[in-house]
Amino acid sequence: MPALILVLNGPNLNLLGAREPEIYGTTTLDDIHQLMNKSALALGWQLDFRQSNQEGELVDWIQWGRDNADAIIINAGGYTHTSVAILDALRAAEKPVVEVHLSNLFQRETFRHHSYITPVALGLICGFGARGYVLALEALRDIVS
Amino acid sequence: MPALILVLNGPNLNLLGAREPEIYGTTTLDDIHQLMNKSALALGWQLDFRQSNQEGELVDWIQWGRDNADAIIINAGGYTHTSVAILDALRAAEKPVVEVHLSNLFQRETFRHHSYITPVALGLICGFGARGYVLALEALRDIVS
Amino acid sequence: MPALILVLNGPNLNLLGAREPEIYGTTTLDDIHQLMNKSALALGWQLDFRQSNQEGELVDWIQWGRDNADAIIINAGGYTHTSVAILDALRAAEKPVVEVHLSNLFQRETFRHHSYITPVALGLICGFGARGYVLALEALRDIVS
Amino acid sequence: MPALILVLNGPNLNLLGAREPEIYGTTTLDDIHQLMNKSALALGWQLDFRQSNQEGELVDWIQWGRDNADAIIINAGGYTHTSVAILDALRAAEKPVVEVHLSNLFQRETFRHHSYITPVALGLICGFGARGYVLALEALRDIVS
Amino acid sequence: MPALILVLNGPNLNLLGAREPEIYGTTTLDDIHQLMNKSALALGWQLDFRQSNQEGELVDWIQWGRDNADAIIINAGGYTHTSVAILDALRAAEKPVVEVHLSNLFQRETFRHHSYITPVALGLICGFGARGYVLALEALRDIVS
Amino acid sequence: MPALILVLNGPNLNLLGAREPEIYGTTTLDDIHQLMNKSALALGWQLDFRQSNQEGELVDWIQWGRDNADAIIINAGGYTHTSVAILDALRAAEKPVVEVHLSNLFQRETFRHHSYITPVALGLICGFGARGYVLALEALRDIVS
Amino acid sequence: MPALILVLNGPNLNLLGAREPEIYGTTTLDDIHQLMNKSALALGWQLDFRQSNQEGELVDWIQWGRDNADAIIINAGGYTHTSVAILDALRAAEKPVVEVHLSNLFQRETFRHHSYITPVALGLICGFGARGYVLALEALRDIVS
Amino acid sequence: MPALILVLNGPNLNLLGAREPEIYGTTTLDDIHQLMNKSALALGWQLDFRQSNQEGELVDWIQWGRDNADAIIINAGGYTHTSVAILDALRAAEKPVVEVHLSNLFQRETFRHHSYITPVALGLICGFGARGYVLALEALRDIVS
Amino acid sequence: MPALILVLNGPNLNLLGAREPEIYGTTTLDDIHQLMNKSALALGWQLDFRQSNQEGELVDWIQWGRDNADAIIINAGGYTHTSVAILDALRAAEKPVVEVHLSNLFQRETFRHHSYITPVALGLICGFGARGYVLALEALRDIVS
Amino acid sequence: MPALILVLNGPNLNLLGAREPEIYGTTTLDDIHQLMNKSALALGWQLDFRQSNQEGELVDWIQWGRDNADAIIINAGGYTHTSVAILDALRAAEKPVVEVHLSNLFQRETFRHHSYITPVALGLICGFGARGYVLALEALRDIVS
Amino acid sequence: MPALILVLNGPNLNLLGAREPEIYGTTTLDDIHQLMNKSALALGWQLDFRQSNQEGELVDWIQWGRDNADAIIINAGGYTHTSVAILDALRAAEKPVVEVHLSNLFQRETFRHHSYITPVALGLICGFGARGYVLALEALRDIVS
Amino acid sequence: MPALILVLNGPNLNLLGAREPEIYGTTTLDDIHQLMNKSALALGWQLDFRQSNQEGELVDWIQWGRDNADAIIINAGGYTHTSVAILDALRAAEKPVVEVHLSNLFQRETFRHHSYITPVALGLICGFGARGYVLALEALRDIVS
């Protein structure tokens, strides 16, 4: 059975592409999904790609991933900086976690410099836009088999 | 078509009037709704007035307002001080935002002195009770046309 | 009519027992429920025992308890450290509140040393595992009649 | 006798309209005065409208207002963030105080996020430009009779 | 031989009951001692119950407990917040420690929010008055045998 | 020639006695002046007793005292906590300075716990109301001859 | 019966006069005692004057004063900055407390700028050397009768 | 018409030369004025040289300079560290500003390390005594023409 | 001409593989070089791969890269957290910069949570060991052409 | 007469050797005493070696040493981090002081990184276990004669 | 023999003129050297003008200046904010030091607001571009003879 | 083969003896070298004694010591407080490290109170001048064999 990678997107990421296209480009979350699918196919893996604006729903999904996924890639959006509940869920999941952010958080407001997720993640990839998601898959290459 | 103002109320505001009436008075959230309706009518505007205890639902509604409303008036209650997700949604909405609070936050606990919302709002009105909501409508007079 | 104690459990507590049993033991949230039921019976009280990963749902339930419960025992999990909304709901509830934590928070990460709940709670019991829930019932003995 | 509202303007507000008109618009402090007069007339109130660059003169005027005014509307400009003397005068005045700022202070330098005045004010209105002064009058409607 | 529980009370706790009875009630430290004795009897344990205003004497007693007691219940009063010496003694004792406070420290001055004792204690019980001492005994039920 | 003591009173102290008499008593600044005069007479000293709401006027007077007074007693009111200019003037004056406050500043807001004046004062007397001014004179007994 | 004033001196104050006489002068603690006795006589009061290097002994004496003294004058020496136990004892004593220090603490190391005692004291007198003790007696004139 | 340079001196600078001459030397503010005049003459510029102890008067003069001066050289003395009003006036003036201090502020008390003026100044010159004023003129050579 | 990627390694990275192989594995810096060469070949790019323990030499090399390289990949080791000079050099270079770290810095000492480099980097990749270097190349795919 | 070195040991150091021998080794305080005696003999000095759990007793002994000892070697245990009284006593003693700690404090909890004693000590030796006491004697070789 | 002024330039200053000329202008470090030479000639002084990217080389040069130069003018670039070694070398040099910066550091990132050099410098000149170097020479006029 | 002790001296230590001899004495670094040689001889050890002003050269030498030395004694001078690179090199060296400083750092500027080296050192010896180096050798007696 192919490995299953759970890809979680937090609040407001559903607006990608539509929101200020002259700044963020026209890549939508769907485009990212397809980009990743292509890479996953090459690696022989399957994706479960989701988005939610609800902190609790993200916690539910991480708990689901605990029983069903081989690894978790997460861009928790605004919850990155405020959610101990997501941190606890990720720690309990006991799966390799890769944290992704589209923008370089360290060039933005100070409160975005702190993440509750990095301490339980394998590693962090930020600042490379949509490509960061594909790099996250690559980063799991030797870890998920 | 008349302008549409989205009015959002955060957690626990549904208790207004019922909770400690000897302190907060007997004005309910419904009373505020009707008070605002009267003012909106005078301005030739329509209101969409909602309340939720869910951070994610408020994010959903702001995203809805992004496509459908002309301005947003928000009293995010406790999420004012903790929600980066709501901040991000409001910034993405690209609508004039007025922040309202019933009480004077700066006379309460220190953690209430910081708001994630003010930096993306047009302005802030706090400390005037139910009347603050009507002032918020007035504040939009030249901005929403 | 017997007194009704509302027992609220926050995010990730549904994983208890299943998660890392060699560390946390094999006691599940259900086991805790039954343990408490036995004590409640002895005290002539009834329990309403719930768990949710949703911050807003916990707020809803506290508001429900405001009209229906005689006291609230709460282990808010990760929301303990981040939720002003739960704090506001508990204050509005005007019921005796006992805060419980399975682990000794003061031996963990610094951000777990601060709780938004303790200032509105009658008292705090932490570090005694499942037994802490039973102690919380005991602590209400003279207060709930 | 009609109610008397003392309107105080702090340092540099006399430059309004002349200073960087492409940014701040061409509304002068005189324009604001006339705008308020119209509203005051409608409310049956009288205004005493003043401006000073002197911290001590503002203290003097607040003390004068203590004996002669029914309420105080104040935009203390730069003294907002540094003057304990004005805070003390306002507290001693024992009148309803409304704090107004033309700009949204929370989008500017950090030292402008703290106000010595808000803790003794009824409420705060900021970010709505000249209109904020009129809203301040409105805010006093049920309080000054 | 029955288990021996050392119960230590720090400075000013000897004033209990006599001091401001309209606030703290008329329960004295002796009453607490007898309350605990009753519970200890039921558990088949023996108590050694002491009070001192001397930081050093409390250190001596903890060192004594290191060789003679099965567990330590401690309310260190004001030393809770300043005594590294007591912390060191408790750590050296290598016994289960339960920290008790009559009042909810987190509702008092900020300097009472930090305890040097909690990091070496099994757990913390605070805010339940005299009953907290009995709960502390209960909390040791499965630990002391 | 008798020694001359310059007594300076900062902003809002002219309101003493009139302001909230049920709290602050009915002692006015004039009463304090006369109380001090009696003591000064006994010591064979002369007083120059002044009050101003202007920071700069207080600086002027301290500079005047530099050439004309033997010692300075100062209650700088709100400027105590914000004025480096007064600090510099007092240091340049090279006279014995006694700092007086009617209330116990350390029981009020945190920003009142810091004084720019104490580091250049001989000593501080606070919390004894009008009597503090007389104590300040007494404190100078061996210093001014 | 004459009023009894308890005068407490903390650690190292027994060295006064002997320690670095070229700096601190040759006034000993005994000299201070006699100076105060003279003033006390004039006021018709009795003194109980003590010194201890033991934090706990000072707590004991404050507790004794609770039952026997009319007021407490305290120079807690180094314990001023670290002892919550003394703070608690003084609060429990419910007597007027005057805090005295020989030197101007605000001109010394930063850790001496904070006192645990001032918040429970009537007032503070510091920087006037031995004379400060006599001023403390004076300060109690209208309070102790 | 020759360029006009407004030179502003804040509180206590009028004491220069008279105050502690063995430390600060015997250079007076008048001497500085004449020193600058000589340099200004060489540059073909005119000076308007003023001193005030009043924060508000300095604000008035900066506003005057806004309409009449080509550049501003300012040594705001103690107001450097406390005056937002002067900062606002300087920003509104929209003229080149040079900040001067006689002493090296970074070798003095910590509160003198922060200046509200530097962020709106062209540059800062400090530590060179009276010569710093002449350097300030030189610094404007290519900027004022 | 193929694009040239400058790969810079800071202090102590030359020890890789030899240092604590049971922890860090046996991958040496040479192995990483060869791993990257393979990827660079596939992308049609050339590498210039260097290591230095000297802060200034790294600055020199970045300045060299300014004229000769198309992009910079940098793992500045310990200088990441302390070097403003490297930050300035990278900003002056005006090339795309990717920051890499072998370990997840956010799981180590607090002083490693801050990087002077991230604010001038395109993005950050950390926690994926040697693979992070290859991901860094991948991240440049659309940027370097 | 041979020089007399006062060696003071603070709280819990009497437990040395008995406490966790597998960690701290089996060296007791007595062993340290004898080790030092041997070195003292070689130097022609006499030791006065004491231990107390009482902060005040340590103050007493330092005061005794002021009149009788030539130098003081002190390991104040937990009081190192909280005792201003011991600091004051050491400063008053006017003897050379060497501070010793068995463990390397800078590798333990943050509150152990600050010592009230080091600023009044000649120097600090920490991290070398029992040998540190002997090094402390050596360090006094040229100072005590 | 003419006085010798050592002029030191830290990391990245060699890029001046070439780097972003539209922002920083086309003045190179060589141009500054020649500009200073002209001024030095007029003063009858000689310059030794150097630049290095190496912190240690700057330390070496300051030590050389200790024996050979009459004064030091230093723009330490990025090392200004991070180098205690340079601070120590400058203090040991015992020569008059003038600190220069091209830009106004107080309008840039917060970490540039602190300089290790200012506390050992005669004074600071910043924000006047290349002209600041010439002003630094002028500032030494009466000091170097 | 005799044990080899690497002794490293950081920036500005080459000036020892020549720099301010009236303060630091006339002991040079060479004298310290010879003093240590004598002690090393007695212990049967060999020394490798070096000094550099270059942070990177110190890193190089520590890496050399990793393969060749039995222990490292280091006085990193100014780099003590700023160098993570040296910290990393020392940790990688996996040798016993003793940190030495001539002066008592805790009596100097605050930034000298923090050392990056102590957390990886066996222990710290500071404040004993040249003798501290000999004590450092002594401290290694039982550790290096």
C-alpha cells in the first residue's frame, strides 16, 4: 500500500490566488494540490489534502492522521502562532511533521516570528511560496518509505 | 442596491442583557441589532448581523463579507486578543473595518489592552456600550457610499 | 433534584489511554468518567461529562452550564493557555469552577505556566493524573449542596 | 442653560490642514470646530473649543472645565503618551471624558499604543479623522443631559 | 508500620483563625491538624504536623523528613516565592511532595504566581481553604502505600 | 539672615481640599502653607511656597532657588514620573532636596513607582498626607543651618 | 496606658556605628534608640526597640506586635527586598506601619528599589539617616493616640 | 536672502558655564551663540538662537521655524527623552534637523540613551561639547544652500 | 554559461561526520558537496562550495559572490545568531539567498531561535540534515534561470 | 599568630555525600573540611569551618568573621540567589571573600545564574566539586599573608 | 612631527559607491579618503586610512594605533553592534576616539540602536554620510594638537 | 606521553602588562605562560599556550585541540560574551574545558555577566588575576591523568 501523506492548510489559505493576485500571484490552493500530486506520484505516495478555518477541525484531522497517515505536512496559517491545541495534537500523533509557510515569516510582524509548531516538527520550510509544499514532500523522501 | 454592512459579534456576546443585568444593563444583542437597524435605515443601508462563539466561523463570515459586504463592523469579544486568523481574514477582505467594544478595554486586565484587529481596522470605538455600534455606523458615513 | 456537575475536557483529551500508554498509563477518558461517576454517586450528584476539540463548542457548553449546572470542573487542555473566550464564558457563568490538569504544568514548557482560567476558578488541582478529577469533586463538597 | 462641552486639542493640532495636505487633507482645526458646532446645535449644547501646545495650559483648562463644563472631549496629541499631569487633572475633574484621535494610533510607532488618558476616559474613538470629533459628541448624547 | 506524612506549614500560618476571622473564617491551624488526622486514620497513616516562621527550621525539618517520612505536604507560606533553600531541601529529600495553598495564588499579587516549590512537587492544590490539606492526603493515596 | 526654604508644588495640587473632600480631607494647599509656616517659624526659617501646573515654570523656579534658596522641598505631582528636565534642574541647583508625596505612591499605579527626582534628593517622604510637608522641614534641621 | 510603638531593625543594623564610621558616622543603633526614646517621651509613648538578623524572628516579633503594639516602625534591612513572609506578617498585624531606611535606596543598586513592605505601610521615609527614625515617630502623631 | 538656521536649546541650558564650571568649563550659552555666529557668517547664513525651559514654547518655535527657517539645530535637553510633542512638531516642520548634545549621552543614565528626536533628525552629534554646535552647522553645508 | 551557485558554510561545519558520528551520522561536508553536485548537474548549474571558521572571510566571499554568483546558499553556523556583518554583506549582494541549517534550531537553546540572516533571505530550510542543502537548490529552480 | 580563614556553608550542604551518592559522589562536608585542613596546614593557616541552614545564622557568623577572620570562603547554597542580608553582611565585613560552588551554576536553572555574592567577592570558583574549596584557599595565597 | 589620525572602516564599507548607487550615491571609500586628506592637510595632520572585513584585524589595528596614532576615527560597520573585542581594544588604546556612521542608525532596525563603541568614544557623529568623516576630524581639532 | 593542555587567550590579552600597569600590574602574558609552565612541570604536563585577536583562529585552534589536547583552558576575552562559534567548537571538542578570567566579570558592565562558554565548561574561575590560570591547571588535576 502506498504511503499516505496528510497535507493540512489552516485559516484563509482557501483564498489563495483570488486574494490580491498582483501580490500573491494567481496560484490557488488547488494548483498547489495538483503540483503536489505530481510529485507524490513520482514518489509513489498518496496525498490527503485539506483546508479548514476551524482550529478544532485541524485538531480532529491531526488525530485522524495519527491512525491513518505516514507523515503530516502542515501550514497552519494564523493558528501557527496561537494554537497550543494543534501543538499537542501533533505531538500526540507521533508522525514526522513538516511545517511549511508560503511567505518568509521573519520579514513580517514580530508575532509571526514565533511558531508553536516548529518544536514538534522535523523541520521548517518557509519563504518559497507554492514550491515550499513540493520541497516538503522531498524532505520526507528518506523518512517515509 | 443599498450598501450592505456586515456586523460580527464574537464569543459570549449572545449573553448580553441576561448576564449580570445589574451591571451590564438589560440591553440585549437583539436590542443592539434593532438600534442599528434604525440608524442603517436612515443611512439607506442594509445590515447583516451575526454572532458566533467559533473563531473559525467568524473567519468564514469575514471571507463571505469579502465578496458580499461593503464594510465590516466587528466586536470580536475574547478573540480580539488572541486571534491571528481573524486578523488575516480581515486583511484579506480588503473592506473598511470598524472595531467596536462595549467596555473600555484599557480599564480592564492587561491582556485586553492588545488587539490583533486594530492594526487592520479603519478605527476603534470602545467604552460607549451599545451606542458604540451606532457610532460605528456613523463612522462609515463618508466611506461607504 | 440532585446537583449537576458539568465536567468539560478540551482538545486531545479524547486520546487519553491510547496515546503513549507506556507514559500516560492506560486510563482512558471513559475510565475517568466512570471513576467520577462512582464518587458523584457517593455525593448524591449527577455528572454531565463532555469532550471537544473546538474552543467555541466549549464556550457553548459553559453557557449551557450557566443555566443548567451547579458547578463546572474543567480541563481545557491546550486552550488553558490561549483562550480569553473560555475565560469570559466561565466568568459569565457565575458558577463555582475547579480547574484540573493531569500533569504538573509547572514542570513543562514555560507557556504552560500561565492559565487564563485560574483567575476565575475557585482553585486549581494539577499533577495527580486521573485522581485529580476525583479530588476536584471532593473540593466541591461543601460548596455545592 | 444648555450643556457646555469643553473640547481640548493638544500640541501641533493647530497645524491641521496646512501640514502635508496631500496626506491629512485640507480640513483645518477651524473646520472641525464648525463641524462640531453644527452637531452641538442639533443637540442643544454649547462648545468651548481650544488648542494649546503647553501641557500645563491644558491642565489649567481641565481644571477650569471641572467647575464649568458638563463633559470634556480631548485630543491631547503628543501629551497623550507622556502626561501624568493631564491624567491627574482629568481624574480630578470628575466629568465624563471622551478621548479622540484623528489617526489610528495602533498603526503607528509603538510608543503611541499607550495612552495615559484612556484609563480615566469613558471611551476612546480613534482613526476616523475629523468625523471622530462629531462621533465623540454623539457618544455623550445620553450621558450629558 | 503505618506510613508517616510530614505536614509543614510556613510563616504566619500559626495566625490562622485568629487573623481577620470575618474573611478567613474561624478555622485554626489546629482545626486543620484534626481534620487531617481524621482522614489519615481512615487511610491508616500517621501525621507529623508542624509550623515555623523560620526558613532554616523548615529546611531542617525537610531534611529530617528525608530520613523519616514517606511523603511531604507543604504550605510554605511566603517562602514559597523566595526560598531556593527549601527547593533544594525538597529535591534532596527524594520523597513525594504535595504543595498546598489555602487561597488561589493566581488571583493575588503577581509575585505570588511563581513558586519555587511546584517544579519539585508531584502536584499543586490551591484555592480550597482547609479542605485543600485533606485533598492533598487523598492525592497521595496510590503513591504512599 | 534666616534660611530660605523653597517649597514647590506641581500640577493639580492647587485643587487640594476642594477635590473629593470625602477622600482627601478638607486640608487645602493654603492650610499646608500655614502649617509649614508655623514649623518654619519655630526653626527660624523663611518659606517661599509656590504651585504651578507648568513643567517649565517649575524648572524656572528651581533655577531661581539655585541662587536664592538654602534647600528645596518638592512635590512635583504628575511630573515626578515624567520629567527629566526637573531632574536636571534639581541636580544643577546643588541644594539639599526633599521629595514629598501626600499619598503612598507604591500603593497606586505602577507608573507612579518610578520617580526621576529621588536619585537627586536627600530623601523621600511619602504617604503621610499634609504632615509629610512638616516632616520634610524637620528632615532638613541639621542640614540647613 | 501609654501607646506602645514596636521598632524593628533587620539584619546587619547591629553593626551601625562600628562599620565604616568615616562613611556612616559614629551613630550606633543604641544612639538611635535613645534619640527615639526622647521623642517618644515627649509624645507620651513607650518604645519596644529590637534588632535581629533572623527573618523568622522578625516575623515572630511582628506577630507579637499584632497583639501588643499600637504601631510598628520597621527597617527590615536586606529582608526589605526579598521577604514575602515579613510582608504577610505585617499585613496580618493590622497596625499602622512606617517603613524607614537610613540611606536613599533609590540611589543604590537596582534590586534595592523594590520593597515588599511599602505596599502595606502607611508611608515611607528614607535617606535621612538616624533622623528618619524620629520622623517616623512624628509621622504617627495623629494616627496613634 | 541668506539662509536662516533656527537653533533651539531646551531646559537648563541657560545655566551653562555658571553651573559647576570646574566640570563643564566656563563656556556659556552666549559663547556658543557667538562661536556659531562666526561659522554662520563664513557660510553666509543667519542664525536665530533661542533657549526655553518650556516644552510647549519649544513646540511653538519649531512651528514658527516651519514657516521661516531653512533648517533646525536642536539640543532639547531633558525633553529629548520625554517629549512626543517636540517629535511631532519636528516631523511637521519638514525641515532638515540636526540633533546636538554637549555630553556623550551613552555614558550617562540609561534613560538618556533613548531620544525621541533622532528618528526625525538628519543626524546626531554628541559628546563634543560646544564644538558640536559648530559641527552641526558644518553638517548642513550641502543641504542648506 | 551555466548559473553559478555559491554555497557557504560557517564555523565548525568542517567537523561534520567526524564529530559524534553516532549522533550526527557519518555524512561529511564533502558528502554534502557531492550530493549537491549531482543535483546541480541535473539543473545545469555550477557550484562554488566553501567553508570557513572566519566571520570576515565569509563576508569577503559574499562580496565576491556579489559580482560572480547567481544565488547564495548559506549555513552560517554559529555566526547566524551573532553577525550583523554577514547580514549587511548579504543585503549588499542583491542576490537570492537561501538559508539552510542541518538541525531544527527551534528545538535547541533560545539564542539559536534568532537569525540575523532570515530577514534578508528568500526563505529558510532547517531540520532536514544534509537533504536541506539539496532542497535549497530545488528552491532556487524558478528563481535562478 | 596564623591567619584564620572562615569557611561558611549554607543550607543543605550538610547532606553532602549522603544525598544521591551515585550522582554527587561520597565526599561529605567533613571530607571537604579535612581536605582543606591539609592545604591550610601547608599554607600555615587555620580554618573555622561551619554549616547552617539559617540565613540569619550565616549573617551572624559573617559578622563574627568581621572581627576575627582574615578572609571568608563561602558557599551560600540556596541563599546565594536570594539573600541581600548576606550580601550586606559580607560588604560590611571588609574582608577578602571567595565564592565557591560545587556545581557549575550556569548549567542549571536560570535563577541560579544570578548571585548576590559575586559583586562583593574577590572572585568566583564554580564547577570543580570539592576541589573548588581547596582552589579557593590557593586563590587567597598572596592576599592573606 | 604631524599628528597621526588612524581612520578605521569595518566590514562592507569597501563596497561604498558601487553598492546601490541610486541610494547611497556614488561616493566611494576612496573619495572619503581624499576628502579627509584635504581636511587633514589643512589641520596639519596625517591620516592612516584602512578598511577590513575581519573583526580581529580591526582589533590588531587599534592595538597598533595605541602605540602610533594620536586619535582614532572609527566606523566599525556591523561590528559596532556585536563586538566586545573592539570595545576592549579601544579602551586599552587610551586615545581619543570618534565614532562615525554614514546613516542615521536610529532610523533603522532596533539592533542598530545599540553600539558597544559609544561608551568609550569621545562622541558620536551619525547620519551625515561622507561629510560625517570630515566632521569627525573637525571634532578633534582642540583635542589633538 | 605527557598530557597536553591547550591554553587559549582571546583578543587584547597580548596587551597585558603593558596596558595600564598601575591598574593591571606588570604581569605580562609571557609571565603567565612561565608561571603555568612551572605548575605544568610539577604535574608532569605539557602546555600549548596561544593568543589571537581573531574569533575564527580561536575556533581553528579549538578544533586542533580536539585531536591533540587533553584539556582546554580558555580566556576568550571579549569573545566570551558574543561568540556562538567558539561555544560550538568547544562543545564539539569533547574535552574538559576550564574558563578563566583575570577580573571579576560580575563587577563590570552587565553584558559581561553572560558567557557563552560557561555552559560547556567544567567550571569557571574568575577574579584572581594571573593566579587564576594556575588554579585552572590545579582544577584539572584529577580529570586529566
